Amino acid sequence: MLTFLRATLILFTLLLSLTVTLAFADEEACVTCHRTISPGQVADWEVSLHFEMGVSCSICHGEDHKQANDTDLASFPDEALCAECHQEKYDQFSKGKHNYGWTSMNAMPITHVEPDELMEGGRGCGGCHNMGIKSEAQKKEQRDKGYRYQNNSCDECHTRHSFSKKEARDPRACQQCHMGYDHPQWEMWSSSKHGSRWLTKQAGNLPEGAQAPACVDCHMPEGNHENRTAWGFLGVRLPLPEDPQWKADQITILKALGVLNPETGAPTARLDAVKAVDLARLDQESWQKERDKMIDICSKCHSRTYVEEQLAMGDSMMQKADRLMADAIEIVVALYKDGIIEKPKDYSFAYPDFLYFMRTGGSDINGMSHVDQVLFQMYMKHRMRTYQAFFHVNPDYAYWYGWAMMTKDLAEIKELAETLRAVKKVEMH
């Protein structure tokens, strides 16, 4: 009996070995060659779940590329290929804000006056804004420009070729994009109590059951890829606030974003772009839905009353930040109105345009307005920190890197405006 079992086991092992050998026979040339050309990619694939499950090179890259001189024949998989096995995650992602990264970048006027290498080439904004399921026309446009490597959003977080779920759940996977000038969420979170507890737990200095929330626990709970926030990236929403002053201030900010016509207050074509990329909540129901989701998440650790109070305090802080912001915008608007700043030819209106970023002369790099640059910095860098740090529970960022810098910006803008007016007066006489 033992002899029979031993023989059966040997036969089974041989059959399994033969099956694996046949499955990977066609891949042997790929692996042998790429161990020399790109050994890190092979090493990542060999430690992946894809490798264990027999997902071979040709499944993702096709079978046409066979020689060193036909590398252009290798396919680069997009999200649709990933969806063949991960349909639920694909469907979630397609409805979340990450899916709009590429479209939103290309909707920005700044994208079309900056070097392609930084945008479509992926070494600037495009390095993160690659995120988003591209149309065939968008992919063709990329290929025609010679850019072949920005066709898949999944590997932004699940880095190829290991495609690790654990890596994507680690806050350091989020860090590569959510950091720096305009949205330093990594810096805010990692130096907050939430982040310090997570890092302490990683170091083994907290018990296994201790609460230490990572980015995905709040923004992608249970692995749900349909992520967005109540206030959104721009910190604006509809309906406008009931408070008259805050309503007026948000309108002023919307004008500087080019969403409202500064002369008439009517919506511009940019509002359609904002709608198309889900950049802001445009009705009370959608805003409240995201706010309620966050209350539920925070209430897993804190009392619901405490959570609601803290989030309401964040809204109040945004209201105060908007008061400073609108005051600064109006000072610069007056400079345009009085002809002290000349309207750049690319601007639709004689009015600050935040979506040109630091290119405050539009395509004219020699005609940039410095006071506009200070104003943009106040909006994109310091206002962002004021309210984002508040919601990320980081006291130092909310004050010193946010609110305090906004007050400094406002003082500088006032002084610059006085100087520009004085110079103009001298020139006229």
C-alpha cells in the first residue's frame, strides 16, 4: 500500500512539473533575456502572486515581441486587462476620483504651456496624473509623441511587476503622489498622531490590536477603490454657503478658478470641466454623502459626537481661510481693473487665473506678474495646508505651514500692491 501511494505521489509530482514546464516553456526566452536586460523586473515577477498562479509574461505583454530589435511589438497592459481578473476593483476605480487624474490634468490650461516631458512625459504633473482610464484616442496621442509607459493606473499603487496588495495598502505607496507643494498629505499624516502611531506600530512598539489608521483605512476602507472627499481638492462646493460673507468669498475664489465669469458671475465652460472630472461636490446630497461616510469611518475609533464637532470645526476653519483668500484676490483684481497689471493674452479675463499656476503670464514667460504668484501660492500651498492639515489632525501644519503663511501672504500682497501703484503713479508723471 505504501509503495502504491509513493508511486502515485511521484507520478502526480511529475505531471505537475510537466504542466508548469509547458506553461512556462514559451516564457523561458523572455525570462532568460530579461534577467540580463531588466533583472529587477524578473525578480519582482518571481516573488509575485501572479507568478505563483501562472500569470506569465505573454498574458500581459502578448507574444509578438521575440527579439531585441522588435521591442515595439511588446504590449503594455491597460486597466481593462487587469479587469479580466479584478473586475470589482476596476469598476470601483472607474467611479472614483483617481480615475480622473489624467483628464483633469489635461483640462488645466497650465498643462499646455509647460514642457511635455513634465506633463505627458511623466516627470512632473503627469508622473502622478497618469492615473485614469484613457480612451483609445488619448493612448494614441501618447504613442504618437513617443510616450509608451503611461497606460495603466493600477501599477501606480501596485508597482509592477510584484503588484503587491500589501505595498498598495502601505501609506508610503500613497506618499509618492500625496506630498509636496500643493497637497502634502503624507507630511501631514505621518507627523500627526494617526501617522506616528502607525509608524510606532510598524516599529513593534505598539500591541498588535492597537489602532493605527493608515491612508487606506480612511480613504479606501475595505479596499474600496471608489475614493473621494467631501470638500475635494479645490476646497469649493455647491450649493454655496448660507452665510453671506462666506458665500461671497467662495464666489470670489470660483472666479479666480475661472469657473465663474468675473464680470457676470455666470458659469463658464470650466464648470463643465469640473463636473466632468468630479473635482467638487456640486449638490448638498453628494457632499453630505461623503461627509457621512467619513463620520462613519472616524466613529470606528472616536465617539460620533466628537467626530461631528471636529469636522464642523474644520469647515469653520475653511470659512476663515476663505475670508483671507478672497481679501487677497480682490486686492489683485483691483490692480487688473486699474490697468496696473496687464491681462496676459492667454487669460480669458483681466482677473487672476489660478489654473495657470505660477505661469502668471500664461505662455509669455517674460511677462509674469509676481503679485499673482504670491496670490497663487497663498491659494494652492497655504490655503490647502490650512484646511487639509486640519482634517488630517496636524496642528503644526494647520497653523505654521497654513494659516500663519496665509496671513504673511496677505501682508505681502498688500505691500506689493502699494508699491505697484506708487511705481505706476511715478511713470504716469
